[in-house]
Amino acid sequence: MDSQRFDRVFPEDDTDRSREKEALFQMLNKMSDEQEKPISTKRYQVAIDPGNTHTALVVVEIETKKIVDSYKLPNEEMRKKLHEIRYVKYGGDCCDFAIEMVASYGMPVGRSVFDTCLWIGRYIEIWGAARLITRIMAKNHICKSTRATDANIRQSLMDRYGSTREAAVGTKKNPGPMYGMGNDERAALAVALTAIETKSAYEMSKAEEIPR
């Protein structure tokens, strides 16, 4: 962009105006460069396995199923990380969001479960909306059995990402796509794949009508 066109507005003999002209010139150049950048067509699935104190998150490229990022952080730090992913790193317009939802299995539960429910709501508030996937849904999709254990889920995921532990997990020197992932990160990965590959979703209960 030619800066001479601004000479009539910002005379060269005026130091302050000259500086202002240069700042405007740089800003317009930057805007021009940003407009020329190609728009990414990749879409990502963000999924989290929430906990009462710590939460795991994975980011998976939807088309290739490639694991792009994985984290396990204290919940307050995860809120900041989720905000960064939503608004800075990937951009919400190219990401879908799923979260493992707590479900009732007819057994008594303690305070940690209710605290986890609170955190689920806080995470959804950041993103704006979420697809809710229960543990049973993920087990049934990944392992074809609702009785699957963490070990079964781990093996099924390794089969997808390398068929052997060496290929899927690897070593520090030669890491595989699942290197460094623990049970919680694998649970989040199972949620991500279930969200990508199925239409399963937890349905919220309908609000009861108040008698008039």
C-alpha cells in the first residue's frame, strides 16, 4: 500500500501527524496481510472428561481423527484453557464441543459427583453449548459393550491409533499419537470419537409444566 496518499492528510512537517500516519500505514498493511491469509477448512472436535478437581481435554481433527492436543489440568486452569481454545487457538466456528455427562445408574453418589456436575455447567457456559455424551454411550460405541472397563477402552483406542502399544503410545524418544495419555485423557478421546462418529447424545429432561 502506498503511503503517499496520506500526505495531504498528514503533512510531513508535523511530527505528531507523521507518526500517526506511519501507525495508520502499518495497521492497514497488517489488515491487508491478514485478509490474504487462507481460511482454514479443518474442523475439530473438542471433548472433555470432567472431574470434581481435575479435567481432561482432547482436540481431534474431525476428518482424519488425528489427536491434535490433550491436557489434564486443575479445573480452574482448564476453564482458562477452554476459553483459549474457544476464542484464540482454534476459534469456536471451526470446533464442535462435547462433554461427558454424569448419568444415574441407581446407586448412591457422593459430593464429588455433584461438584463434577457443577463444573460441567461452568464449562458449557464458556462454550455456549455442548453435546452431552454419557459414559455408557462412549463405552458402547468404542467397545461395543456397556460393560467395558478402562482397560478395554484403552485397548480399543490403541487398536484405532496403531494396532500395537508401541505404535499407538510409543516412547519418549519416539512418541505415538496416544503418548502421555492417562485414563482421563483416554476417556475424553472416547467422548470425542463418539461425538464424531455417532448421533448419540444425552437428552435433557423436559421442564415440568406448573399446574395453573
